[in-house]
Amino acid sequence: MLPKHIEALRSMTTSWEKTYRSEVAHDNFESLCPGLIPSGGASRSRATQRLLLRILEQQIVFVKYHVTCRVAANNSEESFARMRRFLSQQRLVHPGNGGTHIIFFDALCSARTFLWVEELSDIDFADLSAATMFEFVAIGHTRWATVTQRRIDTFRRMLKKDLEYDGYKVRLHVSLGFAKGTDGPMVGYECAITGEMSMDKIAKIRMCKEFTSGDVFKWFMP
């Protein structure tokens, strides 16, 4: 990328990060990690506080990495405008009238990250798999009344096609037990993904750290 593109990427991710950290602090982590917050105003243990901070850092790096990948693939003015719009949607609760919500989990649920998007085509699941090694993904929309079989089949095909295009071998299993999310109905997929991380994925991970200070290796790699 040209220096002007690097500076634009750094500037917009830094601005978003500042806003997001402030929002999480004001919310006292309650919306980011509702299952970890003691009820009745009980104090948090040091271990819980460390885990909350880790989840926050993973979420910030995850968003930065996604933006880096998209800009690396297309650094046109239109792409930057789309990524600025994308960043404006990355809040604890979707700021608009509705949005598609995607939640990613690793095998031990030690990493839980999420994105709000206008269209699922905005997401490169292969790029995100390379960085986070997710093994479960849940997809929903704030306007859904229910999860239909058509939606289940459509998203399964989309996930499989995206990951296989980048050379991964994929087995997906629908998890009907993950039917309701905090933002409406969701469909979950257990993902068995195998394959080597390509050099372009490694390059994007390094770009994320160099250009946005988002250290994927530190926060996601075992």
C-alpha cells in the first residue's frame, strides 16, 4: 500500500478504537461480556477482570484485522469509504435499524469475537479463519423473526464456498441448539477447517500489526 493508504488505515482504526474503548468502559463491560459479569453488583475477581480485558483486546484486534484485509485487497476510495461505514457499525449494540450479526468462537471459547455487517459478502471468512482459527460461527439478523431452513442452507453454502476457495477443507454441522442470540434468532455452525495458512494471510497479519498495532499473533495464536 502507498503511504497515504497506510495513514488512512491507521487513522480510521485508531479513531474507532478510541470510541469503542470509551463505549465499553462506560458500559462497564456488561454488553460485551454479559455472561461474565457478577449479578447483584458483586465485585469481580482479578481473574475475571483479566479475562474481560483480554476479550476487549481480542475484539479490537479482530476488527482491525478485518479492515486491514479488506483494504489490502482493495485500497480504492470506495473501499475506504465502505470500511469507514463498517467501523461506524462496530458497537456493542448495532447503532442502526438492523444489521447482520456474526459471532466467532474458537475451540475452547477462549476467544469470542463478533462483527456487524450490512452484507455477509463483506466478510472474508477464510481471512478470519487464518487469524482466529474459529471453530464455531453464529449468524443472525436483528430483524429476523425466526431461522428458516432456507437461511440455514444459504449460509452453509456461503461459508463452505468462501473457505474452500482459499484451499481449506471444510466440514460444517448446523447447531440447532444455538437458536437464540441476544440480538435475535441466530443459526450456528460447527466448523472443522483444515489447511495450511497461506503466505498472503501471514502478510495481512503482519500488515495489521505494522499499520494498526493490532497484534493477531499475540491475542489469537496458541
